[in-house]
Amino acid sequence: MTGMVSAEHQVRIARPAEAVFDFLAGGANNPRWQPGVISSGQDGTVIRQSMRHPLGFRVPASYRLTRADRPRALAFEVISGGPIRPTGAYQLAPAGPDQTDVRFTMSYRLHGRRLALPLVPWMRLRFRSQTSRIEGAKIVLEAEKTPAR
């Protein structure tokens, strides 16, 4: 069996697309808007970060930017942090003066019926939770008085 598990979330952010793109592309911003991210740093296209596991310990959760089309699209692939390595993408579209619509999607291609099938409901819930976290970026960006870095 092969298939795809995915989720998406859309939000309108009261900031110009360039500022939103720069904020999302800057891995150092992640602890500011993603719950559970303890530390984050960027080395070229690789964002190395640590997250708090639900059981309290730290786990690596690094990802690599695979597309950066400023200010329209940003995509990534998870490269550490567990056996499931999803991909994600942000699509940005101007929605008026200093307004940007952001669509965040995450997906994972399933391989192997026996191993993957029991994970599907958990993965759907997890991806929905992850994609809705873009609301945190909206809160931080709209609260800023100066342009995002």
C-alpha cells in the first residue's frame, strides 16, 4: 500500500508577504511561534532545532529548506527527529495592502501496508496540530512594530 497523509491550515496575516516570508524562512524565529521548539539555528538551508518531547526530554527536529521563492513559496523536508519525515510547504499570496494569505500544508507518503496503516489516524491528528501552529506566527508577526528579520 502506498498513499499520502496530509493536512493544511490557512490564515490571513496583517503583514506584507515579504515580511511573512522572511519570518517563516528564518529558522531562528521558530521558538517564538512554535510551541515545543527549545532552540533553533540556521546553517544555510538546514534549520537545526531541538524540541521538547511530550515525555519531557529534548529531541532533534531539524529540517532542510527545499524551495525558497520569495515571497510566494517556501518548502521543507524534515531530516531528523524520528522515523516519520514529512514535507511541508507555505504558499503566500497578497490579500490587500499589508495583508498576506498563508496556506501551510504537511504531508507524508506512506509505504508498506502493515507498518503504515496503524499510524494513519495518529498522523492525521499530528499534522492538523502542526499546520494550525501557523496561527502562532500570525500572533507574533502582527504584534511586531518593526519589519520581520
